[in-house]
Amino acid sequence: MSSELNRLTIAEASAKLHKREISALELTRSCLERITALEPRLNAFITVSEKEASEQAVEADRRIAAGNAPALCGIPLGIKDIYNTRGVRTTCASRILENFISPYDATAIAKLREDGAVFVGKANMDEFAMGSSTENSAFGPTKNPYDLERVSGGSSGGSAAAVAAHQCLGALGTDTGGSIREPASFCGVVGIKPTYSRVSRFGVIAYASSLDQVGPFTKTVRDAAIMLRTLAGVDRLDSTCSARPVPDYEKALSGDVKGLRIGVPKEYFIDGMAPEVESAVRAALKQYQSLGASVHEISLPHASYAIAAYYLIATAEASANLARYDGIRYGLRVDAEDHNALYDMTRAQGFGTEVKRRIMLGTFALSAGYYDAYYLKAQKVRTLIRRDFERAFESCDVTVTPVAPTTAFRIGEKMDDPLTMYLSDIFTISVNLAGLPGMSIPCGYDGNGLPIGMQLIGSPFSEETILRAGDAYERSGAFTRREPAI
Ligand code: GLN
């Protein structure tokens, strides 16, 4: 029995823990055993924290015994290696931070710690969250638990694969252009990117600060609501974080979508999309209609400019954010004759190819003479994209779209062609540009048995609505989860 505890959802495990039917220590051990068994093949983790996790679990059992412990007390979670985690190696999947031990906790980590959650390890990702497949990790790619020759998605691919393969009950990711939703879709789990500013980013290694957002991966929508309730809320350490009160997201899960108006953007059903992805999402829309929701077509006319705008804004911000890795303050230092050579050599050896490509692109987009033509223009396009959504949400409560045009692709398939790789995020990127909440939930499998996800997008701070809609679909029984082959 104890070897199967890792298969529980957070809600199930929490109920058993509080009834003292199981202990946090046995639950944690079953996850750690699963990690040991699968890691050589899956590569979902960069660092496994066996000792710390066991200590946290013992402490959680003490708290639960004392009564009144929070829902996440004793729940084993995976943490994307982009979160500063006190006393634990935090690499961002880069050689430049390979041996960096963080002296402090990100706010998201501090909040989970306060609730008594257990951290089993630091999950693999694309270097500095740049990518859609984890193939840009300095520690090698995370494999897809449904097919070890395929990618897990990215950049938070380790977190998604770890949850799908039951190495932990939930995980933290970050999403700048799709990095929670795309891997959630590829691995058949739930992933939510909250509204920009809903969750503090303090202590999350910055990629593109006007786009980055923190969010959870879970097996169910209910579990996502439970994690988000802990994560969301004001933080005096992050001035971009909203002071809006945090609703009890779990309470919003009424199971009822009668009268919900679903908009389906016509621009999101494009040529080149896998037919099985389209038919799975269309079938889910039918299911929503049978549950009493209405479905109508909407238009997001500037959707086709999203990728171009994103890759100017994201790279521009990244080029500034990554200037701090200079061999002086953090991480790797390659000694050289003078300071300039030290900077150059450290960055040349510390950063991978994709990170260098983006620093160069971003520096170019911001340079004198090009700023107006590229960066400023991209910001204007961003406003148009946001207005498209504002207009759309006058006539609908949520929009439903595919998450990605395909299911998980083969490892190596897109590595020689960055532009094709960038297209993986064609349906998710606009949501970050507009600052909206978006969630990926599983809705089917393709002919190879690979998971397909659908995306629910809401207006700012409408997390309750998209969680309610996702949960209602999940409960309706239209979709039955299949366990991964691994
Ligand atoms: N794949 C996109 C990129 O490479 C998004 C990554 C992310 O959301 N962190 O930038």
C-alpha cells in the first residue's frame, strides 16, 4: 500500500493525513522511492532533497498531530529549479549557477513552507526558462513519461513530468509564454498560470519580468485550487504583486457551468494544427454544451502578431535581467587577466546557446536606433492584443482553445530550428502579453497515446471562473485519465 501513496491527489492525501490514516513520512518516502526508481530514465529532477524532505515530513507529522494543520501540510511537492530555495542548490538549469546554493527562500517557497509542504527536489527545466522542451537544460532533457523518446514540454517540463509520473503530488512551475500550460498539456496534467501580479515573484529567477508568473502543476483542478490559495496574495517584497484579497478557490468549484458563455477564437484553429488536437478540443466544447454552457465564436484579430511581439519583449527584458551573471556576484567565475576578460569568459562558458541567442536578440532590439522600430512597436502590438481580449470578454466569460498545435514532439526534432520551436507557444503567449489567467487541463489522447490539453482563458483575476469550468469538465467524466507507460 505505502508504495502507492504517491498516486494520491493532494486532496485525497490531505484527507488521509488529517485522519491520521497515513503519515507524511510514508507519503514522502513513497515519492522518494518513485523518484529513485524513475530518475535515471525520466530526468525530471536536477537535485533530489531526500534528507531535507524527510525532515520536513517528520515536522509535518508533528504539526498534524497537534491539530489544525493547513491542507498542504505534509504534501510532497516538486519545485522548478528557478525558485530560490534556502540552503538548496538552485541552478536555473544553467552552468552559470551550477553550484549556487541559495541563501534565501522565494516568497512562493516561504508560503508553501509555512503551510508545512514537503519539497522532494528541484525540477528540471530549460535554462533560464527559455524553451518549450527542456532540451535547453544544461542537465539534459526531461523525457515524457508517456513516451521516453519525446519531450515533456518546457520550460517547466521537469515539474510536469514529475507530477504525471507520480514522483510528487504537485509541483511549482513558472510561465512567461506558456511554460506551465504547454508541458502540462504534453504530460497530461493540470497547470495554471494565474493573472499577472496574482502571485509574488520575489526570489524567482527573472526571465522576462513583465511576463513571468508563478503557478502550480497538479493531477486535478481541485488540487490546483488548493495550491493557488496558498500561493496567491500580496507580498511586500514584490511591488508588482496585487493586494487584492485572495478568494478561497476551492470553494468556487461548484461543478456548475450552466449559463457559462464560452468564446472560441476562430484564429486559434490554424493550418498545421494536428487534427486530433482540434477534435479533442471540439469534443470538450460539446461536453460543455451538454453541461449547460453556451459556445460561440469570437475573434482575436491580432493573434498572429503575438509570437513576434513576445520574442522582442521577452528577449529585451531577458538581456537586462541576465546582465547580473557576470562572474562577480553569483555562481560561476572563470578567472582571467582582467575584468573584461573575466566577464566575457564566464558568460561564454556559463550560458548555453539559446540563452546567448536571446541575449543578443534582446540587446539588439533595445539598441539605439532600433528601439523604436522593435521594442516600442512590440509594446504597441501588445496593447492591441490585450484590447482584443478585453473586447472578447464583453461577450464571453472564458475562452477555450488548444494549448499547443501538436502533442509532445520527438527529442531533437525541433532543436535545429528555433523558429519552429517558438511556434509551440502560439496559443499560450498572448495570455502572458495580456496578463490574463490561463489553465491547461487534459482532454484527450492522440493515436500514439500522447496527452492533449485544452486551455481555459479568463479575464484578469477570474481564476475562480476558469477553475470552476475546468473542475466541472473534469467531474463530468468526459475524460478518463490513462496512466503513463513509464
Ligand atoms: N517557450 C517560451 C520561451 O521560450 C516560453 C517560455 C516560458 O514560458 N518560460 O520563451
